[in-house]
Amino acid sequence: MAAPATHNLAVDGRRLWETIHETAAFGGTPKGGVRRLTLTDEDRQVRDWFRAACEALGCTVTIDDMGNMFARRSGRRDDVAPIAFGSHLDTQPTGGKFDGVLGVLAGLEVLRTLHDAGYETSAPLELVNWTNEEGSRFAPAMLASGVFAGAIAKETALAQTDREGATFGAELDRIGYRGEEPCGARKFSSFFELHIEQGPILQDEDKMIGVVEAVQGIRWYELTLVGQDAHSGATPMRLRRDALVGAARVVAAVDRIGRARPDCVGTVGLMEVRPNSRNVSPGEVFLTVDFRSPDDANVAAMESDLMAAVAEIVSDLGLEGAPVRIWDQPATIFDAECVAAVEAAAEAFGQGSRRMVSGAGHDAAYVARVAPTAMIFVPCKDGISHNEAESSTLEQCAAGAQVLLDAVLRYDRR
Ligand code: GLV
Ligand code: MN
Ligand code: MN
Ligand code: MN
């Protein structure tokens, strides 16, 4: 028997839906997606909006020196650590309206619902917007929650550059979001993150809620292949050292490695060809590799396979270059008590749920190192994400917000 909800509060799904569409205008694309790269003007606009929306509810908004934003609603007891929840407001270059945004705006809807009802929690609540979850402008992903959790050095994070050479720290200053509070100084009693699944499982099984108990491990690499620029007409094939031919073989190798073991994925998502001129056989290519698996041993095995494949390719083609690992986030197991709170809330909601492992990376995976943490997933259409066509329904978003509200209140009363 599902445990009944311990309150009679209901989130306003329509209000949440309108809020999602209102904020999608900051960086909105003609195809209905969102391009809101970390620390750009669009990011500043949505941050300003978010701060004002939280302050309108009487929350105090604090910004740390990585630009993470914390909106605090007092509880009856201000001497205990807050129950925190949230996600991220940055997007991929061709992102959708839901990845990250849903978790922040559903958190706002939770605060609005409590505010309207005059409901006082025992613990304070904190709604968080983490900086640079996506990692598409500044690598790696989850950069600021990584600093918060002590997994990434702050100096390293602030010195990260985008592909044009702008540093994270300078861009944080430029948009006015380098706060005073040292990142990581803040303590949570727990952290809950609602997110779209970004995969097809919930839709396929006709379940409304994913009770996320783990996040798979991730490693990222950068590789610069160096050969020689050569005239496309005058250089015979036997004299070429074409870095793009090498890169093509690396892409095929990564795809093969990702398919070779169960529950593994491998991706080359970024490539820069130099000089990128149609009548030059290219002398240099920069590319990135992303490997993931719930089993860290598989991630390590994919790394060995990559190193061997690249060594063979460069030697065959007379190139230079070896992959450099720039990020290693082992698989994360979430806290049993937080997972149980989500599961009880999902059962009380009553539209079907299942436990699952996240394929995508999330700030919650870093926060789990410093606070008991769990996640809630809702379906997205055909599992499509990191795509402007990403979509979830009003009902799915509202279900996620309702389960988030209930999980937080259950945790508050435990
Ligand atoms: C970013 O969204 C990731 O999951 O890698
Ligand atoms: Mn996300
Ligand atoms: Mn994402
Ligand atoms: Mn992610």
C-alpha cells in the first residue's frame, strides 16, 4: 500500500508551465528550443528573473563565488541545515526548454505553493541554481557543483576558458554573478533534483516517475591530432599526414568501443578542423570524447581501448597526439533515505514509478558527496534531449513538481 501524502498541498501545474515558457524566451531559438550558454547575457537575464521571482516570495538569495544561487525560505527552526532542491538554468547550444530548467522552476513552484498556503516547514528550504551544469561552454560539466562538493579546485574552475579564450572567472564578473560566499561553505541536510529523464524508459513503460538511485560514471578526454597541412591538388596521397582522416578513424573507434560492452556509451561531440579550408588536407584536428557506464570498470576498460586505438591510428597515418583525460566522475549511488522519500512520494502520487539509473550527468551526483541526495525523473517525449525538440507535457512537469514537493515535506517530517 502506498503511503498517503502527509499534506493536502497541490502545485499549480499551469503556473509552472507558464513559467517554463516565460523563461524559455531568454535565449529562445526559432525552432522552439533554448540557447542559453553559461555566463552569457542570456544566462544573466534568466538569473535576474529567477532572483526577482524568489525575492517576491520573501526568500533571501545568496550567490557564491562560483555564481551558484541559493534562495532560502525560513523554517520554524533556523538552527538546522536546510533541505535543498534545484538544478540548472544553463542549456546546450541547441538545448530544449526542460533540461535543468524544470528542476529549478518546479522548485520555484514548490516555494510558491508553500507561500500561497502559508505552510511553514520545520527545516529551512533552499532552492539552488547551479552554474554551468552543461559543460558545453566551459568544461567539464557540473563545474560549479563539482567545486561545491570539493571535487574540482576552485582556481582550476575559474581559469577554465571557452573556445574563444574567455575565462569562467572573467565571464562571472562580466555578468555580475561572482558572489561573496565561498563556494562549498553552505551545508544541506539533503538535496533533491527533479529532471526530465532524457532517455526513453519511462515513456516506454508508461510510468510517470523515475526514482533515481544512481548516476552512471563519466570520463571526458581531449585529443589534438597533428599532421601536416598540404595542398589538396598537388600533394599525392602517399605524402599526406591528414589529421582529419585520423579523426574520422577515432570517431569510428569511439563508436565501436561504446558498442563493445553492455551498458556503455561513447561519443565524439566536438571537433575543430584546422585550417578548415576546402583545398587543404588538414594538419590539425581537436576533438573530444565522452564515455559513460554505470560500471566504473567498464569506463576504465573503454579508456584503455581508446588509448590503444589512437596509438594505432597515429602510427598508421604518421600523426602525433594522444587523448588527455580531463574529467573523471565515478558512478554515484544516492542516499537510501532520500531515495525512499522520493519513492514514497511517487507511490502516493499513484501514476506509476520505477527505480532507475541516470544516463545523463547531474549536479546531484556531485552534491551527493557532501549531502544525502536523490533525484526524481519525469518522462520526455521519445527520450529526446540535448535537442531543441525536447518536450514534456504540462502533466508530466506538474507530476514531477508535486512529487518533489511531497518528497521534501516527507523528508522534513521524518
Ligand atoms: C550534461 O548535461 C551531461 O549530462 O553531460
Ligand atoms: Mn540537465
Ligand atoms: Mn544537459
Ligand atoms: Mn546533464
